[in-house]
Amino acid sequence: MKNNKVIITMLVLLLVITLAGAGAFIYIWKFTGDEKDKEPSIEEILESSVEMEEITTNLASDNFIRISFTIQTDSKKAKEELEKRDFQVKNIIIQELSEKTTEDLKGKNGQIQLENDLKDKINELMQEGKVVQVYIVNSLLQ
């Protein structure tokens, strides 16, 4: 009799511990993972983005380009830093464009490559966050 009570008590405790663990796992899985996977809203994107003024510069192919960008960062602190580094960002943009030809910049792939190159170069400067995306918002190639 006494042996049966001990076994029943152990099984009940094991069942309670298993249910508590499963409940904790489901709670963590359901409610904590969503914040990281959630895409930012347009308001959050605008709050952390910097609009660069239009730049006109020569290309390697003796043509010129008039172009402007909006740069999205990952936080408000990163945005503030990027605004302070405005002159350095413009310098990076001009240097990158001076190495490009009209063929390099034509088409969707050329523009995406330029955006990615600029993002990588600007991120090398950043200390308070990072650049998430560089958007070409205006471009005139001549």
C-alpha cells in the first residue's frame, strides 16, 4: 500500500513538472519571438531614416549623375549619428560614384549594387548602430 502511494505521488509530481515545463516553453515561444521577427512600421522606418540632399558628381566614364538617397538606420541613436556624419557620408557617396561607369549604374542590378556598396561603406563608419537600407530616391544619369 505504502509503495503505491509513493509511486502515485511521484507520477503526479512528474506530470505537474512536465506540464509546467511545456507551458513555459509555449509561452516563451509564442510571446517573445515575435518582436525580433516583426517588420518595422512605416512610422518607425521614417523615424530612423535620414534624407541626403541631392549630389551631382562625375562618373569614371566622363558622364555625370545627379542622385539623392534616403538612408534607413536601425535606431534613433544611429540616425542622430548619421546626421552628424553627413559630410563623411557625402564623401563616401562621391568616392563610390567616381569609380562607377554609366554601365555600372544602368538597370535594377546596378542600382541595387550601388545601394549595397554604400550601405557597407557607411556601416564601417557607424558606432551607435547600423545602416539597414540605402534607398535611391532620385537619379538622373547623363
